[in-house]
Amino acid sequence: MQINDRIIELICYKYGVRKEYLKEGKGEMFEAKLDTQLRQLERIYNELNGNFQNYLLVQAKELLKVQKKEKGPKREY
């Protein structure tokens, strides 16, 4: 049984599984944590309407300013 590309895309998107692993069994099964977090942020951003998208960007920029003022090391979450 062959799974169509749309189903593969959904599995990869939902569970953070790498497409190459799913199709060919090569490499690591899951994407790096950062990639998964960025995709989650992208998904949230895309679900927001324009005003809330702008608000999210403003808040992210403000957080960056606060972080720069603290001058602490970047943290892994």
C-alpha cells in the first residue's frame, strides 16, 4: 500500500517526523527541536488574523530587546 504525499506531509507536520525518514528510512526519525518549535510558531502565526500577527511580531521584538538588556546567554528550551 502506498501512502500519498499529502498524508506524509500531514504526519511530518503534526509529529515532527522527517520526510526522508518516513519515505526512505534514512537518518534521524525526528526533526531537531528548534525546527519543531519554529514550525509550531509558524502554524500559530498563520492561524492568527492580520492584527494579531502584527501584535505577535511586536511582542517578539520587545522580548528580544529585553533579552539584549539582560545580556544573558541564549538558552536552549
